[in-house]
Amino acid sequence: MRVGFPVFYLKNAENGLFDQKLCEYPSHCIMIMHYTIILDAQADGGYTARCVELSEALGQGSTQGEALASIRESIELVQASRCEVLHKTMSAVNSEIIRIEVADTA
């Protein structure tokens, strides 16, 4: 399953800063995403897994391995859903999607 977008840095003419522009991947490219998983042992047995970056991705299983396999599948479904929504949005409007970076000063 292919999801995700490559990032190109574009220099903003107004302020001289670099912005990231998201563009669709060619079909032969694959992007590996890294996620943080919190694995909790349940009092009644088994494990639950939740993804820090994708709150809607949850998994469970009787072993740690089963819980991790379950959340991997859940993450793939969330990615596919988000990608589909993004493509529909992009085709419905004449807009660009741009990701910017903002430093955390705290």
C-alpha cells in the first residue's frame, strides 16, 4: 500500500524562508514512516497498542506481537483514509497543500 507525499523545499520570495511543498509520489516510490507506539499490558491479559502520532490508530492482541501487528494494520488504514481524503480535496479545489516548519520557542 503506497501512501504519503515527497517533500520539496521551496524558497519563499517574500521572507526568504524555505517551505515544504507536498507532491504526489510516482507509483514506483515508497516512503517509510516512523511512528511511536505505546504498548500497555492489560490487567485481564493481553495488550493494547496506541499510536502517539495517529490518535485514531489503535490495536490489541493477546501477545505483544499480535497487538503490534494489529496497530500496524490500523495505521495503514488511517494512512489510506487520509490519503483518499487529501486526493479528493486536491481534485475538488484549485489549491496547493504546503507544509511549513515553525520553531518551538518554549
